[in-house]
Amino acid sequence: MNDFVVEPERKRAMVEAVLRVLPEPAPATDPLPEDRALPLAPIPSAPAIAVAALDREVFEELAREIGEEAAFEVLTVFTEETAVRLKLLRQLSIEHDSTRIGREAHSLKSAAGTLGYCELAILALRLERETARLTGLEYQDILDGMDATYAAATAQQLQI
């Protein structure tokens, strides 16, 4: 990172520093309309897991603190990185890669919590804390839950 932020009092300072060093996002093939709704709104007819997987209030708070445009940029990076991270976790072995799994789970937990992906954050916390004690089957069960929760949250987000 090119900027140094000492325990920022506001998320805005931290996010601005991170955004300064991130590469410019690729242009969207289908630009979003200017009047787009904020993501993460509960949908009454959605399956229970989709409603519980997201917390709109968390994203709205982030958008108030750092601005809507920056919040959507962070959300875009999170979405891209989470898909990659979940695939990576599937490739890692609980027997041989427990330290790496713990680090990946920690990163996922923090990012998911910041954006309101509550169930994903809880599962990542469990994985982070229990990595050293998990069997291969338990590890796969957690990954299955993470995949399902992330898919439900993403589907809910796309419905808005």
C-alpha cells in the first residue's frame, strides 16, 4: 500500500486510502442506472436463507460513512474477491493448509461483516477459530454452507 493510515477514526479515511492504491475497475458492459437501489434490501418472498444472509442496514451505514459510490466500489471488489476466495478454499486441504485456511477465513469474515453478509461472516469466523480441529468432512460442510449463503446473498442482491 502506498498510503499509511494509523487506526483511522472513520472508515472513510481507511477506504479512501485503500481505493487510492486499487487499480481502476474495468468498465461495466451494462452500466447501472443512476437511480439504482441500494443492495441488500430484504425481499419478503425470498427464501429464509437469503433474507437472513444479508443486512441492508450494515451496507447503508457504510454508504453513509464513505459515500454511495465508494460503498459500491467496495462491494464490487468484495464480490469478485469472495468468489475467488471460496474457490481457493475448496482447493486447500484442511490437513496441510490449515494456516492459510485460517488467514483466508479471517479476511473473508472481516469483509463480509463490513458489508452486511452476516451469515457468511459467522461461518468464516467458525472456520477461522476451528481450523486446527476440523475434520475433512466438517471443513467441507462449512464450505458448503459458505457457498450456499454467498449464493443466496448474491441472488438477493441481484433481485434488487
